[in-house]
Amino acid sequence: MMFGLTAIPLLVAAGGFVDMTRAYYARTDMQDALDATALALSRAAPGMSDTEMQKAAENYFYANFNDPDVESLDLEPSYTASGPSLTVSGTASVKTYFLPLIRIKHIPVSASSTVKWGETRLRVALVLDNTKSMAQAGKMDALKEATHNLLKQLKGAAENDGDVYVSIVPFAKDVNVGASNYDKSWVRWDLWDEVNGSCNKKQLTTKSSCEGNGKKWTAVDHSAWNGCITDRDHNYDTLNTAPSTGTPATLFPTEQYDACPTELMGLSYDWTALDNRVDAMVPNGFTNQAIGLDWGWQSLTNAPFTVPPMGGYYKYRQVIILLTDGLNTRNRWDNSAPPIDAREKLSCENIKAAGIEIYTVQVNTGGDPTSTLLQNCASGAANFFLLTSADQIVTTFDSIGTELSQLRVAM
């Protein structure tokens, strides 16, 4: 009799543990299936009716979930335009085998998964090496293909216009801001005027030497400028300070550089225009990564660019992707890497301190040393890529694009 009185509680305790474990694993499987459903459904949800969304949710869910002990399963997808976000919730019950002894025939289980893709907005500056060495080993063709693919990924990540903006900054020794800007107040002409003109004494080839010898200097009209800009004065060359006519050192010095790269393009979601700018890139000139990096930063934040305002409840992720195939060779002041690297190092530190994420890509097909400068400039070890062949540019940009476009599952 005593055994009979104790056997039932023991059976209920042991069997109840089994039933509760089964319910736990059923809920875990349900959660996994809901995550997969929410991710799969999220991109199409904005254009669906409630009926279409319900049917699609059931199809996705049951393709990932099969538990014969789960009963009365109810799915409820819910799309919210502000954000936007999609939540898929599920409730069900798990049939028990032992707990019916104490009149518990089912254990309720529930879970939900939310995908949010509108809380974070992207602004990406593509700082792309257009120097002469990019013509070798198929690098420029690979860069164009990779950039087109990346733009396609970023376009796909945008639910609405303005969710993703991209700027493109081709660089060599200089950057090209567009010759049509010759009359803008942020352009500085003293360096250009010094060497673009003629003296009535032909042996004198600069304005200062001509006028210093009492001769007449005839300047070339500024409308003949090709759009090239060289480095700003120290230390504005490492900062994103807005140009001001009251502080001439903040203005951008013009130069008639004979290897002027393709004109840069400020933040835009005109994907056709961005693609066209990529197609226009031509490799030529010396390497000055620092000026490309500085203008990438400027394009995200300040004049002379028209930067779309940030607002609302959105979070903003600002990113610079710097790709180069060589070491620094020339800037406004120097013809060797160490002093140019020192300026770039300061820019990297200032950009990261401003909360902007940096990816750096070194395309090393010529056996150059691995760039410590680029490694340290990146926002982390995972943000630096060392490539040894042109085709790796395509796969690398694809992986960066995937990471930038990735949806977030909020549990």
C-alpha cells in the first residue's frame, strides 16, 4: 500500500520532467522556425495584404517546423510601417504523456520573432583608387564589377528612398570636384594662379618670379581649370572642417593636375548615376590615399557637399570603404610614403573618433609589404582585407555589402 501511494507522485515527477523537456524543445524549434519565417517574409511584407501575408507566413513556417506533438498552432504575422518591422508570433500546445495523471493534458508554448530593417540607415562613402597601377592585372575592371555589385546590394537594402545613401570618391594624387565649380566660394586659387599663366619674359614660369622681376604675368582664366583639388593646409587636411572664406586655410586649393581622376559624387540614391560614375573611372596618376579618405569623410558630413539631414527616430551608420592597390607616393608637399602616411594616420584617427566606421582593402598584386597603416586605419581586424588577386575585389566587396545590408533579428 505504501508503495502504491508513493509510486504515483514519483511517476508524475519523473514523467512531468519528460513532458516539460519536450515542451522546451518544441518551443526552441518553434523559435527557430519563426526566425526563418520573419527573415524570409520581411522584404515582401510591405506589399502584401493581410491574407497574403498570413498564407506566406504559414508556408515559410511549416517548411521549417514539424513536431507531431504540437497542437492548436496559431501563427500571427504583423507588419508595422513605422520602422519598418515585421513580427511573427506563434502560440501552440504540446500534448503530454505523463501529466494527464494530474489532469494536465497540454502545456502551452509561445514565441515570436521580429525583424527590423528601418531603424538603421546607411551612409557609405566609396573611396576608390584610380591611380595608374590600377590598370594592371585586371584591377580596374574588377573594381568596377565589384562596385556595381555593391551598389546593387545597397540598393536592395533600401526599403525607401533615403534609407541608403552612397558617395563615390575616385582618387589619385588629387581628387576631382568638378570643373563647373570654378566660381564657388569654397575653392582657393593662390596655388593654381602661381603656375597657370605666362610671363612676358618666357624664362620666368611662375607668377611670383615674373612679378618679382618687374615683368607682367598674364593669368589663365579660372574657367580653364580641370576640377582637380590638392591637399588642404595642415591641419585642415586631416579634418572635416567646413570651408570658410574667413579662414583661407579651410578652403580647397585648386591644381591643374594632368592625371585628374573622374569627378567625385556626393551622397545620392540615384543608383543609375552612381553606376555611371563608376563606369567613367580611368586609372592614371600617383597615389595619395589620404586625400581620398579626407574627401570620403567630407562627403558624409560637411560642405561643400549637400549632406541630407539626419532626423526622426532612425539610427545612422556611417561607413567609409577605402580600396587601394599601392603605397602612398605623392601629395601636395611630399614624394615619399612616410610623411604622407603620417597625414593619413591622423585622418584615420579623427574619422574613427567621429564615430564613422572604416573598411580598408589593400589589393597587393605586386608583392608590396602589408600596409600597417591600412590595418590600423580599419575600425577592427575584421574590417581590413589583404587581397593578392584582382578577382578577390569582387568577393570582398560582396562580403562587405552583405554585412552592411544584413537584417537584424530582435529576440
